[in-house]
Amino acid sequence: MKLERNFEINPALVGVVPLINVMFLVILFFALSSRFLLQAGLAVSLPTSSFVVTPQRQPQLVSITATPVLSIYHGDRRIALEELGPRLAEIAGKERSLVIKADRAAPYDLVVSVMNVGLQHGYSIVLATARETR
């Protein structure tokens, strides 16, 4: 006995069905994503702290290098520790801040000495550090 199919697939449906599927998914994606964009965001308020650093206006930068020779730089000029005090005293301003950037190999007592000079002249101190890379 020979069986014959009496249902034939229309060749036009082979291209139209995937197109309708993709169009449905695109419409669904835009419909769901637009709802997320219209919702209000979450309000985040940070806790207050006395240690929060405010934006610094015209900070004085002091760099301490350890290699090849131990040096202190202020205003792109190499200075001695004794010269730092008078240089900081002659700078006028209400909000005075001193940013200290020291090499990893710089002696800690020198960094503390520079901090003390800045504190004696009324500067707020910010230590600039670099991330440790391994």
C-alpha cells in the first residue's frame, strides 16, 4: 500500500515564521525594558562622617621620592624639609590643604615630618596612595 501526504508545507512560511518570532521578541523586549526606564531610582544617602574629605580647591602638592636620591618636591621644585615650612606659610587662603604623595620606599618618619610641618601651618592633610599591584 502506498501512502501519500495530502498536507503540503507552503514554502513562504519557512521564511515568515522566524521573522514573526523575532519581531515578537523585539516587541516584548522593548515593552519590558521601557517600564524599567520609567521607574524612579533608589535614593542613596551616605552616612555623615567627620573623616569625609571634601573637594580640595587649589591643594598644595608635596611629593616625596625615595629613588635614586631621597627628595622632597613642592611646586615642581626640589626643596629641603627646612624650606617647606616658610613656603607653606607664605601661601594665603581660607581652605588650605596639603596633598602628600610619597613613594613606597620613602621613610615613614620623613612623611610624618612633612605632615607635621603642614599641620603646624594650618593645612588639612591628605595622603595620596597608589593601589598595590602584584
